Amino acid sequence: MAFQKDGNSNAAAEASGSDSAPPRALPVLRALLDAIDRDVLQLLSRRMGVVGEIAAFKRQAGRKIRDLTRERRVLDARAARARRLGLPEEVVRSIWRLMLTASRDHQAQLRAEVPVKMPRRSVAIIGGHGRMGQAMARLFEDLGHAVLIADVDTELTPVEAAASADVVMISVPIAVTADVIAEIGPHVRPEALLLDVTSIKEAPLAGMLRATEDSGADVVGCHPMYGPDVHTFQGQRIVLCPGRGTEGLAWLRQAFEARGLVVSELPAVEHDQIMAVVQVLNHYRTQVLGLALARLGVPLERTLALSSPAYLLEAIVTGRHFSQSPALYGPIEMSNPRTGEVTAAFQQAAADLAAVLQAKDQPGFEDLFGEVQTYLGDFTSDAQEKSRFLIDRLVELTAGRN
């Protein structure tokens, strides 16, 4: 048997399935892969160690965790290297995106954006045994603050917690938020901060301002744009609606940004207007789709077995939505003051489209299609790229399943 002296050539011949030598046994090849994977994991561990040193440097220097320019350079460089090695560029980009996410989260856990001399505060979470309350407790504990939990089953009462804490967060169901605000608001100390985390902001913010009128405590409306089960806070969005005072608002923004959240700040009225679209219209559309599917009587399994990637994506979003409690979504949609407006707009759009389809009116269909294309503008190109990435991952996860 003749052996090639050039190791790279030999490796290339083996990889290409050359007939010059019989393939090694599958168990042997799998053992080799296992060994290589162990080496890869060892390198990833070393990489995370360097990330830890970067976190320490950034904290001392007051630098932000995320550097988008650096991330773009890294992704481009790794993709270019992959291309030279004959590896799929997009797959390598995806792997490195996940690595960068893990790196940012590790830096946040090491408090890279928390100022070295940042004073610790006591944070009382009213409703802290709820799912969002637990998520918020984890967030503030990660930042080194002392967290007090007051709930219906705790020895510490909401009033006692509110009277003793530097920061008082109300994380209770929408239906009882107004009552809890009225109960604890008068007990919040003048130098403290009061905030809520409900999905509507106008009414709760007004209630908090009324309840703290005598003390003059800082007040902020807060809306996390993510669920309590997220595996990382990095890149998640949160909205702050100023109420009273600037110190509490600035501290809260700094705390959330230090944990990797993307913070937006806008008036409560504007927040509720936008949430009528982002939440109410979106949830309403998903619920209509789910209800129509349920009533059509076509077995879900059959549709999934023959699904297009786009349908699979819609089905997963619908399944995720209906895996949760109606007690969560009902109040969100019923409490927004503009629910009637957006649901009426949806119904009219559905009726207009149905009429065009029923009449088999292709020009009319193109007019409606063009109306939406004009509204979306350049976002359509961005959506193509991002949806391609999502669809590729979904197909990968569901390959071979019915």
C-alpha cells in the first residue's frame, strides 16, 4: 500500500472518499470525531477564560459589553476563513453568533458593565414568586443587589417590603395591579423608586404617581418585552416610561443595560399605542389562526408532515402561544385602550382580502400586495435574510419528524 508523504494531501484524499485506500471502520471514525470534539470543547473553555479577562478589563475601563463593530469583523473573518477551508460559511457564521452570545452573557454574569463602585440597593419584588417576579429577582441578584420577595404566601408583607426597600417593583397580574399600587404606594419612602412591569403603562403609571404624591418618590413604568423563561437577558428588549424623578430612571436604565438588555424610553401613551400593534394585533392574529385551524378539522399532524418552512414557522409560533395560559393573554388584550381599533382594522383587512380572493381578482390582489410592500419598504430584504436563517434552523431541528 502506497502512503502519501503530504499529510494535507492524504487528509484531502481520505475526505473525498478516494479509492486508493479502504475506508476505516465506522466505530473508529466516530471515536476520532469524539476525540476532536473533546479538543474543540477544551478550546472553547480556554476561549471563555479569555472572555472572563476581557470582562474584568471592561469593568475597570467602563467599557460596554457589546461592540457591534468588533462582532461584524469577527463574523466576516471567520466566514472568510471557513471559505478557504471549504466549510459552509453560513453554518460557521451561525456557530460564531452563538459563541458571541455566550461570551456576552458570560461577561454580563461577571458584571462587566456594573461600575466598580456601584452601591448595592435593596430591591423588593411584590409578586416575586410569580414567573416574571422570579426572573426579575434573578436579574437583580446577578447584579449584586439584595432582593426581598413579598407575595401572598410570604411572611414579609407587600406593605412591609415597600416601606423598607430602596427599589419597589410590582410584578402582579394586570387585574390586581391597580389595587396593589393603591395599597403599597403610600408606604414607599421618599428617596425610593417605585415601578411596575405590566404590559400596559398609562393607567398603572398614573396610579403610581397618585399613590406616591405625598412622598414624591421616583416612579417609572417598566415593560419587559420578553417572557420569564428566556435563557439569557442578553439582547432582550425592555421599555421604560418616565413618571417622576430622574435619579431612579437613570439607575434603572444602568441596571438593565448592565445585564445586557436593550432599553427603550418613551411616554406611556406612546407605549400603549405601539403595544396595541406589537402585542394586541399580533396575539389576535395568532389566536384567529389557531381558532381557524382548530375549526377546519384538518389533523395538525398531517399539515406538519407536508408543511412548507413558512407554515412550519407559523405553526410553531401558534403552538408556543397556545402552550401558555389564557389568563396571561386575555388581560393584555382586554386592558389596552386601543384593542377595538386594531381588531377592527384586522377584520376589515381580512374582509378586503377575502373579497378579492372570492372574486378571483388578480389586479385587486396585486394592489393589496403592493400596499403592504410599500408600507414595509426595505424591511422586506432584511426579513428575507433573517427568515432564511430561522427557517434553516427550524428545518434542521425538525428534519425526519412528522
